[in-house]
Amino acid sequence: MKTLVVYYSMDGNTKFAAELIARDLSADIMPLEPIKNYPRSTIGKYILCGKAATFGEKPKLKPYLYDPADYERIIIGTPVWNSRLAAPINTFLKNSDMKNKTTSAFFSSAGGDAGKCIAKLNEKLGHMEGTLSLINAKKNEELTQKRVGEFVDQINACLK
Ligand SMILES: Cc1cc2nc3c(=O)[nH]c(=O)nc-3n(C[C@H](O)[C@H](O)[C@H](O)COP(=O)(O)O)c2cc1C
């Protein structure tokens, strides 16, 4: 099944998981990149990114590497920002027709619950074959690899 892993990552945790998932599924991988970069300072990012997530902002993104319309299965990866989806994911969801796609998602947090993000994506997509919540994905490398393996098995089992 032609699969695209789409993700946004600011500090590399979601990217780390995205690359493992794409490798295991032999999928194409596409980072979302806002045209206007978010600040990298701790205070700046917590204020601006937090606000962007809380208010459901949809920042303009650089052109996509791939056309999601060409894929049957889309796997979305997002950091948890203020218990919500990272703002670039809102843009992706608004621009893409996910009807008739097989969808799954993975979430990267620093310890918080991804429940709100999962609910939001479920609401937007209508269905997800699998979800994976990771805590400090890069730091907990071994656990992340194990949980990614389980996630990949789970979503592949849905195809049978
Ligand atoms: C603006 C902002 C809000 C965040 N809110 C939460 C949160 O609500 N719960 C949580 O556990 N982690 C939160 N985090 C931490 C990130 O979810 C976590 O570091 C994640 O792994 C970052 O992914 P990345 O490295 O791919 O950017 C927040 C980080 C930022 C920048």
C-alpha cells in the first residue's frame, strides 16, 4: 500500500519516530515546514507555539515534497503542544482530502497525555487504524523503537 508519513517536528522527537516508521513501512516521508519559522528560544516557542496550538492557527507551509493525493495510506506525526496538535498539522488537515484514505497517527510529548490530540484528529479524519503516543522519543530511543515496531505491526494487521 502506497504510504506517506507526514510530520511536523521542532526539536527532532517526532522526526526521530517518523523516520523509524517510514523505514519500517518503506514509506515516503514528508516534513511540514512553516514558511515563517517559529522562535527557537524556550520562552519564545512556548509562548508563540502554545498560542498557535491553543487558537488552532494554520500557518502557511512551504510546498510539499509529495502530493498526499497520490497515497492510499497517510500517517500523521505531531508534537503535543498545550495538549493540542502542533499548528502546522492544522494547515495540512485543512489542505488535504483525507476521505478514502487509510489513516493513523503518532504523537510526541514530554510526558503529557495525547488524548486531546487523538480526539481532535479522530474528529477531523473520522477514523484511524492506529495511534501511538511517545514520551521523549529521542531520549527513550530503545523504547521508541520497540513501540514503533508494535505500531507498524498493528496498522499493517488492519490491511489483512
Ligand atoms: C509550545 C509547546 C507546548 C507543549 N505542550 C506540551 C504538553 O501539553 N504536554 C507535553 O507533554 N509536552 C508538551 N510540549 C513538549 C513537546 O510535546 C515535546 O517536547 C515533543 O517531544 C516535541 O516534539 P519535537 O521534538 O518533534 O518538536 C510542548 C512543547 C511546546 C514547544
